[in-house]
Amino acid sequence: MKLLTVAIPCYNSESYMEHCINTLLTGGEEVEIIIVDDGSAKDRTGEIADRYAREYPTICRAIHQENGGHGECHGHILQGGGQ
């Protein structure tokens, strides 16, 4: 069981999301990082999320959804959509 789960809502966030994720990765296997691509279309946000999920499969998960805003990202996770 993970000690801490962090959901990161991302919308066209390629310019700063890697810094955020890399900072959280210092927690190692005790951390679960759920990267929610909230319908990004203008940049590589979804591609970056998928790359982290591939490179850190025991820590990172990528979820892709239609744009619904910050609240819907967290609601999606709380309703079990991240599993």
C-alpha cells in the first residue's frame, strides 16, 4: 500500500508538469502519482503523462479524459476512475 497518493490535473501543462512529477518521484515506491490529462490538445501533456506511466509503472498512472476542469479531475479519481 502506498503512503501517499497525489493526483495531478494537467491541462496543456507540458512546460512545467515534468518538474512537478520529478519532484514527487523523490518519494520513491511509497508514492503513487496519478497524472490526469484533462483534454489537453495544444501540447504534449498526454504524451508526457504516458511516458511517465511507462517509465515508472509502479509509481505513475496516466488518465486521459475530456476537458472538465480541476474539480472533475479529482472527482474522476474519487469515483474510482483512476483504477
